[in-house]
Amino acid sequence: MNPIAYRTTGLFVKTISSMSKARIHVHGKENIPDGSIIFVVNHFTRIETALLPTYISEMTQTPVWSIADDNLFMGPLGRWLESVGAISTKNPDRDKLIVKSLLTGDALWVIFPEGRMVKNKKLVEKGRYMIFFAGGKRPPHTGAATLALRTEFYRKRLKVMTETSPLEAERIKALFSIEDLEPVFLNKTYIVPINMTYYPIRARENILSTIADHFIKPFPDRVKEEIMTEGTMLLSGVDIDMRIGEPIPVETYLDSASINRDISGRQPIEFDDPIPSRPMLRKKALSIMHRYMTSIYGMTTINHDHLFASILGMYPLKTIDAYGWRQRVFLAATQTLPSLGNYCHKSLCGDQVHLLTDDRMNRFRDFISVAIEKEVIRPAGNGFRKDPRKLSMASEFHSVRIKNPIRVIANEIEPLKNLQRMLRRLSWMPGFLLRRQIARQLKRQMENEYERDYDLFHKPGESKEKAVGMPCLVPGRSRKIGVLLVHGYMAAPLEVRELARHLGNHGIWVYVPRLKGHATSADDLASRSYKDWIRSVDTGYALIRNICKRVVVGGFSTGAGLALDLAARVEDVCGVFAVCPPMRLQDFSARFVPAVDVWNRLMKRVQLEGAKMEFVENRPENPNINYDRNPITGMLELEHLMESLEPKLPGIGVPALVIQSQGDPVVNPKGSKRLFDLLGSEEKQYVLFNLKRHGILLGEGAHMVHRTIRTFVENLN
């Protein structure tokens, strides 16, 4: 190896990596032991060949060499590969060089047990590991295991011969050009499995393929496919999760009587001699291979594409309902994966309710666009009709990543047997069971979340009784239509419970969520953003949507703004009502909130925390419900919510009802009227009640407001 060429290559790879939009996330670096290591890695792209040696060398501070296809060792490229530590697959001294470098610790090695890129990611047949490629199929190679066993065999033999047969020890030293035995005896041999998972996998024309098409004549289809696939990954941005598994100590596999007899035998053993323990060593190598293959693919980083693709393939009918598809993926992400302990992409580690609402992370839309483009599915009513032929492995091996990426994605998690069983169960689950499980799960989630927050932020003398803030589900008689009802700022579900019961008494299902930061203490509210409130509303919507076929969303004050925000984002909402929505605030102190925020930041900068003004006094209409302190940060979040809502109003097209109190001391009626005018709904009504308070859902005259809302909901049924 040429050290200068090796370092230059490392700098080149780092430069290319910095220009790329790919994001490499390394997990399990602590699993790399001190010693002689063969890293065994799954092989899907040429990215592994280019990046892994440099990254591992940087982590271990040791040169990392690899084996390359013999076809590459021609001309200048071949000389360069040899200078940076690559060995041809057909080099007659290949194995001896690898064992020698592992014995002395001169280098670590990267070996791909598949033996080639597995572009279709087809790895399992009838429960056994099987590599499918253009020429057919075969089991994974045991080469890495064999080389590791041979290294440890000679390490142990050198130790024994040094004590019992010095002449044989000297012969072995000469065989491997070993000068110093100390590093040989101090080290042990390990195999360390690594999994590389890419998300998302998309193959498209890109600047690299365009340039190559212009300059390379003829442009082979195989090369074009690789540049389109891997170029898109690097240029458009892909998450690369590199997971390093627990090391496999090879020494433990030499515990056989026949192997130990050969280790301690005094007769000379040449490198390729057919020793008596060779059959046992082959058996041990096969066992190690199964172990590291299981480890490699057990570390696959599961992502949304895996779940969508697998459920599409397993679903028993040709037509799959779009919402039902998302329901199944939601349960897979929130129930199946946590119970199985699989590794997940970071996008699966957070809240997954977006799958049941507006798909704001574009996980479903992005997958669907690819599936439609590749003609795996086509729109059909409220769902999609799939083409079973496109979900087969009919595509030619070297074009499969372009022509059939959905099948490739599904193949990747086939080795995860427990996950496959759970996904199949979800794929076959009837719709009513899906809805029941999701509704129960979300109801329990909201209640448990409130219990935790209440216990964490409870403040004696300020926090209300726990029942005041408990989320509320009011059953109705018909599941045709339900209502999501959202309480206001600094309040709690109790604020709108009378309206919920009124609707429930007339047979309408109602769910009242608790907004994050509410019904605990003002300190809790001060730590939340309006996006936390939106997530609470989305969870509530997903719950009632899985109980009733159609959902009307509505709310009071800030809850009205949140209801309108939901109606602007979620297509399935069938109507929206807003009671005293806060487009403009009457409260004089609210005008000073931005100035107070600037003051607080200034005081923090000059380290005068005691001079900050974090709360203002609140004189609530309902002291048994509302906070007595109003956090400045909360008022700012309320303002951010209203600012984000205004441009969305023209996009709301569902029937809408806006109700306002004429004498509202908090919300200016001119603001709610302006909000009404901005609504894009063709069917909309503005109702003004001659009341002189903000909280018109409680107290005198509230029954008129309740009746108006019920009539609106019933007309949508």
C-alpha cells in the first residue's frame, strides 16, 4: 500500500462527501473492539465501496483495505487500487496477504459477504439467506468467516509453536513475513457486522447521468442505472444509516478437538495444506456466516417506505383504501415496531399522527408518487388498484432499482421474520378492528399524557382538580358523524364540556382533547408552542375519525383558530365551526407582548434574569377552569398561530359557521367578521349573539349557542 495515495484518497472521499447532500448517521461506534477486524457489510451501492474504508479508518485510526473485482485491476485504475490497499479477487496470494495483515495489525478489512451488489435486495428464500443476481442465485460467501478463522488459527498456532517447536514458529513467521510477535499475541480476531440502509431510494435523471450521457458513447444501461440511482441519492439528499453491530470473537469458534490438534501439531503446515480439521473449520465458517448475516440484516433501519411497500404487497385485495393503508402503517409504526425492538429511521421515532391527518411530512404522498410513476398502483376511487405483476421480481437485475423500486424496498426487510409476521397480520386486519385499535390507543395516549403532565407540572394553589383537564369522549347514537371540539387558551376541556354533552344528548359523538400545556399550570403552558397545540388537535381528530365516518371540527376562542387550521390542512373534514375566533384581540395588554419579549431577551443577554417579565396577571371569566397567570411566551405563540392561520383561510372550502359575541371583551367582532370574509367556503354563515362576555359556551344564553352549533352539525349529517 502507498501511504500517500491512501491519505490522498481519504481526502478525495471527504471532499466528495462534503459536496454531497447525503447525511451519514453512524450508530454503534462503541462496538468496534481493539484488535484485528474484518468488517462484513451489506452491498447495495458503490457508495459503500467508496465511503466505508475512509470512515472506518477515521474511527479506528488504522488503514482499512478491501477486496475489489478483478475486472477493475487494469491499467492506471488497477495500479491506483493496489496503492490504496485493494486486492483483486483473483490475486493468488489474496488470502495469505489478508491473514498476514490481520495477524500483524497492519490493516483492517472490509468484505461484502454477498460478493457483489445486491441491487434487488432479494436475500431470503424459504427462510434461508440466498443472494439473487443476474446470473442466478447462491448462498452468501463464507470467505470473511474463513479468513477470520485462519487468522486466529495461525495466531494460536504461533503461540503454541513458540513454546513447543521454535523451528516451526520461525517457519510460520517467515511464511507471513512477521518480524515482531508481540502485536500478534496481543491481538484477537473479530468479525464486526455493519448494515447500511438508505432512505429514500429514488432513481431519476440527474446532473451526473446527464454529463455521463453526453461524454460516454455508448452509454451502457448498467452504468446509467447506477449513476441514476446512486447519483440521485448523493445529489438530492439521502439518509445513510450506518449501524455497527456487536463484534463476533472468532476465538470461541476454535473450541473443537480436531482444530486444536492441528493447532498444536508439530508437523509443518503450509498455508493451503488440506489439514484434518478443514471440514470442521468449514462447518464453523458456515455457522459464523449465518451469525453475521443475521446481524447485518437484523440492523436494517426501518423507514416509512418499507412499511408502505410491504403492506401494499401483503394486502389480500387488488384495491387498497388510501386511509386504510395509512391506518395500517400507523399501527405498524406505533405498535409493531416498538414491541419488536427493531431499529427505526429517525422519522419513525416521533409522533406518527400525521399519517392519519394531513400527511404533513409527505411520507405517504412521496411514496405514492413513486408507486404511481412506476405503474405499481393507479388511483381508483378513494384508494388505489395495484398491479401484482409490478410487485413481482420480473424486472431485469441491473435495471430493477429504476423500474421496480417498490419491490426492492419491500425486499430489504424480508429477513426480519417477526416484523414480516406482524405486517402480514396488519395487512389482513378488518377495517373495524383497525379503527377500534387506533381509537383505543389514541384515547389512552391522550389520557396518559395528561396524567404525566399533571403530575410533573402540578402547582399547589394554582392547578385545578385533575378532572377539569381530563380529555373527554362523549358517546353518541350514530357513527355517521362526529365532532372534534377544542377548548380555548389557558383553559381546559371542562370549558366546552356543556356543549359536548348537549351534542351527545342529541346522538352526536364528541371528543374533547386537552391542548398541551393546559389544565396543569402556567409554567407548563410557558414551555409549549402553538405547534404542540396543533399536535394535540391532530391526535384528537385522528381519534374521532376512527370512531365516526365523517368529522366536523370546531372550537372556542384559540380552539376555534386551531379547528380552522385543521380544516385547512385535512381533506376529510366535512365542516368547521368557530366560536369567538381570535383574529384580533381586545385585551390591551396583548399589544405590549412583543415589547416585553424583546425586554426579556435583553435581560437574558445581560444576565439579569430577575428583571425578566415572564407572566402577566389574568382575571379569568371562569376561575375554576382558567389559569390566573398568563405566560408571555404563550401570548406570543397565540400570535404566531393567528399569523400562520390567516393565509390558510381562503383554502378552507367545507361548510363553515362563525359565531361571535357582540360584547366580547377579548376578541374584537371586527376581527372575527374579517376572518369569516376570508373563508373560502361557499356555504358559510356568521352568527352574532348579543352577549357581553367572551365565554359564551357557558352561563346565561349558552343554550342558544349550543342549539345553533347542533343545527349546523345535524345539517351536515
